[in-house]
Amino acid sequence: MTKIKVCGLMEKPDVDFCITAGVDILGFVVEYPIPVPWNLTIQEAKPLISGVNDSTKTCVVAGGTQNRILALADNLRPDIVQLHYKETLSEVSCLSEKLSHMGIKTIKALRINEYGKCDFEISDPVQAAKVLSDTGINAIAVDSYSESMPGGTGKTVNLDSFLLIQKESAIPVILAGGLNLENLPKIVSSAKPYAVDILTGVEIAYGKKDWSKISQIVREIKHL
């Protein structure tokens, strides 16, 4: 069954609702190195993450220097860290090993632009996925991006590209980018991703979640 991750959480009522609704993974963007609307400080994120029960996973979406990411992980102790910036292959390998020693899993975002190229040292997304599969990370998140917005663009990833990545990857592949109540059932039925990562598709405004949409998405996806 495809897991559901809701990202960009900023407020406790939204966190509590997602837990009650049956969302599998809660995503928090913390001290991201460039301005994004969902950015939390460590002080803001800590009570939100610490208040999540053991049956729901927490994921910190981060970027920046290795030392900064490790400090965030050590301070916040999420279940997962999602590397969502310009990490090199060697940095991904190093971080996944160190995070694993802390009992924290690692996701690496493979961000694909409108031309089908990814923002990584290996620009071909299929080849990048193959190489990343050997770094020790636990999953790859395929997302859309533009130079002005590193994530949360509201734009969908080309599904054929996703399916190729999923076929060639030796580890689970998560689908992000432009997912919403209208397109999710069809996409999940056809692509069967390990998980879907939803942000703008369940927002009323930046950082404020639409509870009705979250409930409907959970019901739809869990019954596919």
C-alpha cells in the first residue's frame, strides 16, 4: 500500500489532525538554506516533532552543510531526514552513514526540472537513481523544481520519467510534485509509488492545511 507523507507542516493543530487522519509521515522543513514559505526554526520545529506518537513517522526536510544537517538531526531526532538541496554524491553517502548511526533514515530528493534533467552532479535522473541506490540511503524522492523554488512548486513530475526511475532504483521511490485530490488516485493506481509526498495540494495557504482534502486523500489512497 502506498504510504502518505504530508509536508510543510507548521502548526500543531495540523500535525494532530494528520496523525488522527492516518497520514504515515509528517514532513517539517527546518532551517532550509534558502527562503521557502514553510521554513521553521529548530525552536519552532522541536515541540511539533516531539509531540508526534511512535506510530507516525517524522521527517525533517533539510539542506546546507553536512555539519548543519547533522546538528539538526541530533537536536530534533526525527525518524527520517530528507536531503533536499544540492548535496553531492559523496555528501549523501557520508550523511546517510552518520544518520544511520544515529538511528535516523535518509531520503534523498531527486529534483527534476521541466527539461527532464535533475539538479544533481549526474543530470540524467535514471542514472542518478542507480548511483544513489548504492549510497546507503533508504529512499529516493522524485520531485519537480525550478530555480526560483526548490520544492513545493505545484508542478507534476513526468510520470514516464518516474516509472523509469522506479524500475531502475534498487530502493523505494517516493513521488512528489503537484499531487492533489484530483490526480492522486489515478497516479497511484498506475505508478504504485512506495509513497506520495503532498504539500501544496493540501494547503489553504502556505503552512495551513486543508483538513477536508487530507481526509479525502487518505481515504482514497488507503482503499486503492
